[in-house]
Amino acid sequence: MLATQKLDSITGRGTDVEAFGRALREKGLSYLIVGPFAILLAFPFYVMVITAFKDQTEFYNPDITPYWFGKDSPTWHNASFLFHNTDYPKWLANTAIVGLCVVGITLVLALPAGYALARLAGRVGQGLGVGIFLTYLVPPTLLFIPFFWVINQVHLQNSIWSLVLVYPSFTVPFSTWLLMGFFKTIPQELEDAALVDGASRVKTLTRIIFPISIPGILTVVIFSFSLVVNEFVYAFTFISPSEHKMLSPGVYTDLIRGDLPEWGTIMVAALIPSIPLALLYNTFLDRFIAGFTGGAFR
Amino acid sequence: MSSSDDPARREGRYDRRELIRKAGAGAVSVGVAGSGLGQAFYGPLRFKGRWLKGDLSLITWVHFVPAFDTWFDKTWAVQWGQKNDVDVKIDHILNTLLTARSTAEVAAKSGHDIFFNLSPQAQFEDDVISHNEIVQEVQRKVGKIGRIAHKATYNPKTKKYFAFSDNYVPDPVIWRHDIWNAIGLSPNNWDNVRKAAPKLKAAGHPIGIGQSANDVDSNMALMSFLMCFGSFIQDQKHRVTIKSKRTVEALKFMADIYQRGETDEIFGWDPSGNNNFIYSGKGSMIFNAISATRTPEDRGLPFANDLWIWPIPKGPHGRMAYEHVMGCWWIWKFAKNKAAAKKFLADLEINYRDAFMASKFYNFPSFPGAMSFSRIRKAVASDKHRPLGKYGILTTIAQKYTTNPGHPGYANAAFGEMFNKSIIPKMFAEVSQKKMTPQEAVNAADRELKQIYAKWRKLKKI
């Protein structure tokens, strides 16, 4: 018994070792390949964090820049300057308002459009979907002047509502195309069963399709919001007063004085919105990937 | 211009503006501003009797001296607005974005009443009013417009001032006296610079004359360098004259300085590149306005007192440089309040002493009578940064060694397009990087310039 137990325990430990060795072989190679890329990609964020809390006299000291602090750091001065001497809180608020509105508009327009093109329009829908997506590829640098003319005609210049009007022009096409592919992965039989049971089309959509499509919808939400936060050309062109600016142009135009960028302040300004976005992506990473790749297999 | 100025479209933000609007015309006191006496002058003379109520919007750059923007926005504009019953709204953006913004406003025929840029934008001549009236008004008060500003903003063909210049910025060389001293040389002339270049680089302190297409400093520095060698973009009749032996010689000279005394980063700089180069303690010499010395002073960098300011080094043809930047305002034809815009600019220049002091000697008045060189010398002499009196050289540079873009001719739309396309920095970079021979690079630049000039000549702008 003891020998058997001993043998079992030895076997158990051996099994553990084998399992560990197997796991190491399987995953170790992945980590070996992915690790350096991860370090490379994370390094700018590391520099951003260090610079954000560094005293401004230390930016030009090559002995410590960009890797670590000097004797007068870390400091809250840059963050304090950003919040007390600039319109940064207003830029954050403007960006949040525009982001939420644009995400809402995008969902309202792209969800039914994506469904219609996926289910109801047949082969025409396929072509139409591609055509809608192609409008997304037209760069803002070509469109900002005609859009500026339009914004002036409707008297929305220097207002954040000009961006709420314009941003869906690129979030809706991409989201429609994305959702179109995603809806195609949902088995038609589910809808047919619901319709046979007496559900209307709208009820089928709201009770069956949309709940299943949460990954796709989340993808649209995250992607649209990211586009809004990162967009620069329209936000810069349509809005001049500092208090109405969005985050991207505000940081670039107000925190660089002539030939002097305020590095510490700029890094704090970039760090603050990065954190929630990073958390958002991280929390919904699986669903985000599912949303993007859902349409890839049809 | 902006929807926010119209009560029907405002979002209820501007109670104060409605009050001012309803306050009535009010009498405007006639003041006499002695030229150069620095007295405040807000009342109209030429504009007496005209109603000046309403709004005025303008856009300008974010001045590198924060105190200037604070003075301009919160003191000057507010006081002027109260005296003239005009609500002045000022927007600031980064200088590198001004051109894109102005292009958008012209295309939309809507935007700010007054626009600003750091160089004359002759290509907008047909979209702006004639500024002759403003120039005449200021000349009546403080004396003639300076030669530099006149030749930078006046089109002799159309007899129109297409912009109003309130200031220009002399362009010195900023160099580390301690580092140059260690090798026993100074940047008095270009031969010295070439001799010093390898020694400085070996000591870990290369020279930093940019050759970047993305950088106004590179543009100005290299065009000035050409002038020191007797090479000019255009002549007095605005014919392209870049193709010459002197240009080839200048290209070879600068290529040699790069290869033996500079580093590759100079090809990728933006306007802050050379500044950061000197602030890091690595650079031994750059071309820049005094923002490159003021920032180390403000930040307490250890070598701040070792940064000296000299005129551009002397070349075979002498010493001559363009101004570093020139403040140019213009009033769009679609501006809603042209009368107030004209008066605002006139009053600004007439009272330029305050602006000069607020800018920490950065902005030199385009009308010398607004603040005479003798008064400027007195003012800069009071600066306490070491070496004492180092800013005094700025007046010498402004008086003797600074000329207008386009020298010996006038600035014009073709010159402006050449500048915006960075043709000269590209020409130098091709040679320094051995992608072209000097003659090939000159030929290519000459072809490109001739096409540009032909286009604008056809449009009857030059």
C-alpha cells in the first residue's frame, strides 16, 4: 500500500512535471515571441508615465531622460498646471459628450442598417455594404474643407455639435460594415423560429438578434468612441475657442507654445484618457475580438 | 463670422457681450499718442465719427512667452474693447496649424475677422482687404513703416498691402560660449564654423543647423546662409536667380559642415527640434530667435548663462539674414467688422511699446517709430540675465543684418509658395545626404522655382 501510494505520489509528481514541461513548451515559445513586442509597445507608455511626473528642468538631462526621475521628481506640478492653468477639464468634458452622442447615433443608424444589408438586401446588400465601407476610406484631409463650408452654412462653427453632426460620417460606415459581417454569423434559423412563433421583425431583432450581438455592439461602441477621441482634423478645423476644443486638438494647440512643447503637461494630458480606454479594451477584449472576427468566417 | 457671436445662435454664454452691445455708441475721446512716448491711445482719430460697436474675432498663434498672450488677451484686447465698444474674442492655435486653418476659412468664406500668421501670406491677396489705410493711419502717428515690413507685406504690382505687419523677430545665432571657448574659436564667420564643426562634434557637441522640410527654422537659416554667400532666391525684378556658382559653393560648404560636424537628426526636425537640441546641453550652436535663450533662463538650466547671442556668421558676401518670423495680420474680405478690425490693428501698432516689453524683447515693432531703436537698447540693457547686456545685440542685428523675405525684391506669393514647400531645405538635404550633386540640386530647385514663379506671374501677382 505504502509502495503503491508512494508510486502514485511519485507518478502524480511526475505527471505534474510533465504537465509543466508541456505547458512551458506550448506557451514558452509564445511568450518568447510576444514578450519583446509587448515590451516595445509598452515602452512609450512607460516613458509617458515617467515624463508626466517629472520636473521640467529634468527633461533635458540625458543621464536620466527618458528612463527615470531626477532629484526633483516625481512631482504633481505638471498635473496641477494642466488642471488649473488650461482648459483641460473642459476638453475632457467636450470629448465625453461628443463621444457618447456619436456612439448613440452610430448605434441607432448602424444596427438596423447592418441587419438590413445582411439579411434583407441579398446580393445587392453585399455590394452596398462594401460601398458604404469605402466611404470610410476617404481621408478627412480631403473632406475637412467642404465639411467646414457645410458647418458654416448650418451655423455650427465653434460648437461641439458640429462634430456630433460630422463624426457619424465615418463611424457609421465602418460600424455598418462590421455589424453586417457579424449579423451574418447568426444562424438564420433562430430568426425563422422566432418569426414562426409569431414574433414580429422588430421583436426578433430586439429579443433575439441584438442580445446575441453584444460582442459586435460592444466593438462598435469601443471603436466609435476611440475614433472620436483620436480624431484631430475636423475637431481642429471646426472649433477655435479653447474652451470648446476637444482633447486631441486642445492638447496639441494649447500645450505647445511656439517652439516650446510643455512635455510634462502634454504627457499628463495624454495619460489621463489613455487609462479608461486601456481598461475598456482590456475588460472587453474577448468580446472585442469576437466582434471583429465574427464576420470573418462567412 | 462665428455662430457664437450671433444672439440668435448663441447658447446663452455671453451676457456680458449683450450688455456691451446695448451700452450705446458712447463718445470716443480723441487722444493724441505721441510717437514713441508710449501713451495709451484708444480713441479714434481717423475713424472719428464712425460707429464702432459689435464683435471682433481674431485668431493668432500661441506665443512662446505666456506673458505676452496674457497681456494681449486680458489687458490690451479688453481695454481696447471697452474703449471702443467692441467685444474682442481671441483664439490661439499652434503656429504650425495656422496655414491649414486659414485655408479652410478662405474656402468656406467664413471665419475670423482678423487672421494672423508668422510670415506674409501673399497667396491670400485676393481674399483680403487692402491694408493701405491701416498703414497710412499708423504712419501718421508714429512714422514710416520699416523697410523690412514694407517689403514683406506690400505688392508693388497691385500697390496693395496684402497684410499688416505689427512685428518681426530678429534671427541671431545662439551658441554655447563655454564649449566654443574650449576649442578656441567663435562663430564670427562661416569659415570658423566650418573649422570648428569637427572639433565640436568630437567633443560631443555637434552644431545644429537644420535641414528639415518640416521646419520653419531650417528654411530661414538656410536661406540666410545663402545670402551670406551672395546667393538669392530672386532678384529685384522677382526673377529666379538661385542657379549660380555661389549657390553651388554654399551647398558644398554646408554639406561639409554637416558631414563633419552635425548629426542626422537635423533632417527630421520640426520647429522645436533645434530648441530641444540646445536645451539638452548637446548642441553647440543653432539658429533661432531668443526663445532658445529665454527658456533655459526660465527653466534654470545649468548652461543658461553660457548661451550667447550673435549675428549670423559672416560669409564671403557679408552678413545678412531674414527675420526669424514676422507677425502678419490680415482682414478677410468676408470679415463682419472691418472697421473695428482696422482700428484694432492700427492701435496695436501705435502702442507697441507694451507689446515689445510683454514679449520679453521677442517682438520688434514693424514701425520703428512705435518704439525707437534707442529706447529698445535702453530696455534690453535692463535685462539681468548673464552675460549682462547680451540682448543688446538684437538691436544691431535688427538694424544692420536683417532683411525681408524676398530680399532684394519684395515678398510675394511665389516666394511664399517656395517657402511653404521647403524647396531650399530639401535642396540642401539632397546634397548633404549625397543623393544629388550640388549642381544637380541647384538645377532641380531652379526648375521648380521657375514653374512657381511662372504660375504667379500668369496670375499677375508678380
